[in-house]
Amino acid sequence: MWLRVDGLRTFEMGTPGEMRQRLNDLILTGRKRATAGLLAYDYEAESEEVERVGERLALLDNGRHKIAEVEVTRVDVVPFREVTWEFADAEGEGARSVEHWREGHLRYWTARGYEVGDDTAVVCLWIRLL
């Protein structure tokens, strides 16, 4: 189960440390408007439901302090192979193509011990900074 802050589910980007700081900075500057998670590992294993449009989330820093709130504007659950360029670009992390996005995310998730294939369900979460 995810941590709750001020009655909101929390939103912790990437892994703690430099990565989280970089991703949070992208959100705070408005460049990052989307993020991806794995249905099986990030939701089902945590006994959490997928976010819903209109839900507000507390964005946390490395110290697990609330630094902002975001609102969910769109949610798509798609197979890994069907993640679109529109989504990859909205992540704001510098992907040059959807294939480049897939390679980077596959490396990240594999390094965390997750098995990801073409049919793995990916939660494509669109957000806006409040």
C-alpha cells in the first residue's frame, strides 16, 4: 500500500536520489506531463488501484516530503508494445523516438528485477501540476 500524505495517495518518481530529483524537477517546470508504471508490479503487488481522472496526488521528494500536488488528466493501460510516441514525448525525459523510450524503460524495469515483454500492461498516467 502506498503512503498517504494530507489524505492523498503519494506520487514518488523513479528511484530515490538523483533520478527522483531530476524527474521531480521536470514535473515542477512543466516539462514532464506523463509517467509510466507497470500494472503488475507498481499497482497489483502494492494492492493499489490505478489512478482515476481528476484524482489528486501528493508529489514527494527524496525525503518523502510533499513538494507539490498533481492532478491526473488521463489514464491508459496498454501493452508495452502499444505505448505511443505521444505518451513517450509527454514524459519529457528526452526520448528521441518511441523505440528509444521503450529501450530506456525496459532497462530501468529490468534492473529493478521486473520481467517486461511486449504484452506487459503499462499504466500510462497523464498529469498536470497544480
